[in-house]
Amino acid sequence: MESNFFGPPPFTHPGVVKTCLAFLDSAGQLNLIVRSSKLQVAKTKEIDEFIAELKAFKRWAIDHEVERQANELFHFQCFIRSVQSCLETWINIKNSEPESAWHSLMDAIDYKDLALRINDYEGIRNHEALLTDARRVLFPEHMVFNSPAFRSTLGDCSICGAPFQSCNHIEDFIYSGRLCRRINISILEANHSAIVKNPRDPRCIMTERSDEAGCMVNMLSLELTGEQRERSDDAMHVKGILLATKSLDVD
């Protein structure tokens, strides 16, 4: 069966890698804020289609217990997802959606970090430098974050599906092209939340604060939200994100 991106069979691992590198290059051409938003949106959709085909090759490697190949394909999966998230950062910035842009950039950084755990070379280091510059230029130097405390169940293992306390897999390890994590977690109780500078999850940002007149202000754009709170000389009203529920594509 012929692939839209990888061509007709027979397929070889070097051929798949070559196609991944060429696709990364094509996506990289659009990975600048000045590029057309229309083209960037189209590329993000194309990336979803490309990853779907790439995962078919990764599943073959997993089924045939070729762990090295599965991990290398997972590297490209994460690298390409990082570029996709970076494209979404530019799109969100141009759409005046700063919180969404921040979340997309954090996704891009997390995907990049996963890709680097498998393979390290000039291309991905250049991408890392781009993400570092984007963080420095696009967003305030001093961000304010939430650090919530929850009591939850342990959940199940994403690799074998067993209850996490009874399986042998280690959380945050990569097994044959998949990241081990806890899934099906139920939050039992929310205890408290602290305002911190170095959170566990940087997606949990403070989003709004009240000014001297009690008007709520977006902390990234500095625009008034239109909400009015009770004025206070010794207190400030704030809003923030306590829990980011969107998960990365690490299967």
C-alpha cells in the first residue's frame, strides 16, 4: 500500500528517516512568525497526517521488538510535534491569544526535550535556540505561576495498562518509542495552591489581576477584561490556571 508521505513499498528504515528529515525541513521553512498564518495552519494539519503515517512504522518496529528503530522514530515524532507547537505559537500570537501561545510554546519545549533524550545533533539544537529566543522575546521575563496541591489516585500505566503500583515500568522512561506515564488518574481532593516562580508545570500561569480601581487586567496583554471586582487597598484579585489537562502525543 502506497503512503502519501513515504511513497510506495518496500519501506526501509533509512528511507523513513530520510523522509522525516525532508519533512522537518519543509516545516522549518514556515517556522518564523512572519510566515503566512494560512500556510502555517495548513502545515499543522499536514503534520497530524504525517505523524499518523509515521506511527504506523513505529508500531511495526514495536511489534517486531526493534527498540532502537522505534525510539528513533519517536525522536522524529517529538521533534516534528515540537515544530508544530512552535507554529501554533506564532499563529496564536498573531491572533492575539497570548495564553494559548504560551501553552503552545511550553508544548514545543517539552517535545524538544523528549526528542533530545534520544538523539542530539545540530538541527535540533538550532530548534532549541529558536524556542529559547521565542521565550525571551515574546513573553515577560518574570512570569507568575500557580503550584497546586492535589490528592489523587496513582492511575494506570500507559505502557501496559496495569495499575501503576503493580507494574514494573518506570514513570517518564521511554520504552520502545513510547513515554511511560500515569493515566486514568482521578483527583480526590484539592488542598491548596501557592504562587511561585518555578512551577512544576509552567502552563499553570496567573492570567488576570485587579488594578487600583478593581478592574481586571490580562497579565500578558495588559488589556482590561471588562470585569470589575471590589476595590481594595490591601488586597489584589487574581485569576490563574490551576491544572493543565491537555496531554502531549507521546504514544
